Amino acid sequence: MPLTKIRFKKASFLVFIITLITSNSCFANFKNLEKFGDNPGELTASYFKPQAKTAPQTIVVLLHGCTQNAEQFAKNTGFMDLAQQHNFILLLPQQSKKNNIKGCFNWFSITDNAKEAGELLSIKNMLLTLKQQLAIKTSYIAGFSAGGAMTAALLVHYPELFNGGAVVGGIPYPCADGLIKAIACMRNGPAQSANKLAELVKNKQTNTVNHWPNLLVITGDNDKIVNPKNGRYLAQQWQQLKGLSKSETHKKEHLTTTLWRNNQQQLQIELIEIANIGHAFSVNPKLKNGGKVASFINKASISSAIKIIDFWEITSKNIIKQ
């Protein structure tokens, strides 16, 4: 065999090996979270730890939507790349079809959305375990669709655990306590007023809440699966919980943004309504780490993941301040 052919074959083999390593590198960076205590929700979890010179100071819990894989969701939305860019940990709870045929978090089930029970307790224990293992104090949570509804429940029951939250295409807690009410919430929005939703939350608290986390809510105005009314009521519910009064609304191109600030003019709640988008997590592939289109992940003028990180102010230029 000619020497050039041997060299060519060796070179081709080398390229194949490099490609194989590269294509699997993202998956290799996810580590399973084992032995995180009681797991009544029978969930699993993995986490992504970025490669950086300094240890991460922040954990972001990311809850996927129905039919979605947590790790793939983190990659497609841009969250994994943002975690690498801004040096934060991604904690990725994973639902199974054994628990829900569609792979949805059971946000509507009273055995899973009650404090210290079911899937809620499993996720809480995951977070506490990882915070202890990595010696991290700061944590945030974001979720889409059913994951967004579960995010709302976690923020209500464990406000002391989170510095901030974000709900995309989600539903306020407690909108439903069973499957029939869940379908009604999704189609029509909450039967309760925003004030009543806030009152129901306060009644569930055994202790005075000194800090309700700041909240970003994102919804598509053409969402046929989760009525956009849910996003508006969630923001207004949080307005009542945080004791805010005045709001300001801005319209720009395809976005309608409503802001609530405290007396010091610090942003506390933000509601973003995206025109002409349905039930989806929005991405903008034109932006660096802006995500890519996939199932229930649609192209829009904004990247929800980038917007969430900016709202929480955990970008690399601010992370040292925490």
C-alpha cells in the first residue's frame, strides 16, 4: 500500500476520533446526581458544571416541559452554553414516563405540588444536596410549560431557597388540584382572580415570608396550549405577594413588556408577551448562545434563556458581586 494512502487513512481515523470525542463532549459534561435524600417523586437528575478557573457561585435549576429531555432542553435553549459563559451550575431534574405518560412534571397533583411531598420534595432535596456538595449558597429556578408550573409551586413553597425565578409558558400556583382543573387552567386560565391566587398562597404559609423572589414571566400571545392569561395572572399574583403597586408597560416591535419596581426603583417583576408565538420556549439563533430551534423551542426576536440570565443579573460581569 502506498505511503500516502496509509497517511490518509491515519489522518481520517484521527479526524474520526476527534469528531467522536467532540460530538460526545457535551454529554460527558453532564454528571448524574446520586443520593440526594428522600425522592418521593421518583425523579432523576443530572447537572452541568462548567470548566472554569474559578469555582461557580450559583446554581440554576432548569425544569423541562412535557415530552422533553432535560439535558437536550438545556442544550437547545442555550442554557448550557450560558452556564459555560457565565460560570454557573445547571441542575436538571428529569421526569419519567412512568410518572407521567407525556413526561410532564405533575404540577396539578396535590401529592406532587404540596410542600414537603412528591416531586416538589424531590427537587428541593436535589438542590440542597448539590448546594452542600459544591458549597454554593445562591440559587435560581426556571421552567417551561409543566416545568414552569412546577417552578411557580416551588417558588411559593420554598421562597427562601431561591434568589429569583422565571416561568415560560407556565401556570400560577395554585390553579389546579387535579387533572380536570388542570385542563381548565390550561385552556381558559385561572378561575381565581390574581388577588385570590395571592391570598391562597399566603394562607399556605406557616411563617412570615420576608423575601419573595424576583420573577420573570414570558408567554406567547398566540399560545393555544397554555392560555396567555396564566402568565398575566402569575405576574399579578406576584405583584400582590411582593406588595407592589405601580407598573409600566412598553411595546417594541413584537414584544409587550410590563415592569413592576419597588420604592427604590429596583426591578422586581417583569412580564414579557411575545407576539405571534405559540406554546414554546423562544430562542434567537442569531445571538451568541441564543439557542436553536427544536420541538417546542421556537425562533423569536428574543432568547428567553439570555433574557432570564440578564434579569437575574448573573452574567459574568456581575457574578463576582454575589
